[in-house]
Amino acid sequence: MSPLKITARDAAIGPVVEVFGELDHSSAIRLRELIPTIELRPGQRLVMDLSGMEFCDSSGITALIAAHHHAQAARADLALAAVPAHTLRILRVVGLDQILPILPAAASDDGGSESGTVA
């Protein structure tokens, strides 16, 4: 088991949140608590980079949906980048791939700056 680690940085398109480790029932609350603190302006895109995520259960999916709602409330967009195959399959089965845009891995790395570990 890998403990959850979350980092956030600013990029040209908006904030990028990187998720590493396991996003599950015992750790998803940390992401859910972080999301409302991320400042978004209308037209920006919040990118959730999941390239380092090793596991995601329904609590993790719920945290991603919370991020989507946060972006919508700010009149911004949300996209998931580098979604692991097992999580992508779940998103497709439940139809969330129709609501949450999925980007390739490279799309989350657009020359952003100000990296920092959050949790």
C-alpha cells in the first residue's frame, strides 16, 4: 500500500493537482478537503494529474466528482490527465468519461511553475 501524496502547482491553464498512491476510503477525504481551497477563475482549467495514482475506489471517484463541482461553481473546467487504465475502465463503465474530460499524460505538463507538496 502506498500512502496518498498530493501536490499542487500553478500552470498556464490553471492549477494542476497531482495524486500519488492510493485514493481510497481512508485517504480521499484529504483530497476532498483540499479541493475547495484551490482558487479558480472563470475560464481556467483544473487538471487532476493521476499518473501516480496506484488505486482508486468509489470514495476516490467521489473526490474527483467533487473537484468537477468545484470547477463548475467557479465557471472553470476540470480535466483528468494520465488516468491509470483500471480507473479509466471504471469511469467508462459508469459513464463519467462523458462528463469528466480525459487528457493524455503530456497534457498535464504545460510548463507550469510553483510546485509544492500539499498532503
